[in-house]
Amino acid sequence: MTNEIDTEPVVEAAPLLRIITPDTTPEEVAAIVAVLSALGGETPAEEPVPSEWASPARAVRTYPGRPAAHGRGAWRSSSLPR
């Protein structure tokens, strides 16, 4: 029996936080990490609901209780009251 182990090369990721000030204390680093982790970022923001004012359907004239005019003379009757 041959025991083969598939080993993939480990890719080192860039650090998410890099402190460049040499005199930073561990407490200050812990405070920065706590603030950044409290900000979150795990869940994406919800997309806003599109406004009905921006809807292209508002450009179409509709009247309650009757369908849009169609056929011969529809253009003329679209703006005339009945």
C-alpha cells in the first residue's frame, strides 16, 4: 500500500494590519483591533429599494379601471377625457 498525501503549497497572505510605529504598545494594538473588528464588514449592506418615482412605468399613462388605449385613434384618445 502506498500512502500518498496531496500537499498543496501554502500561500502566505498579506497581513491585514501592519503597525509601522515602533513604540506602539500591545494594548494600543489590541484597542485598534477591537475597534476595527467592531466595525464589522462581514455582511454586505442591503441594496436600497428603488423609488417608484424613478420607475419607467410612470411614463405610461394609465387610468384606474380602464386599460391603456390601443388601436385606431389611440394616440388621440390617450389624452382626451371620456
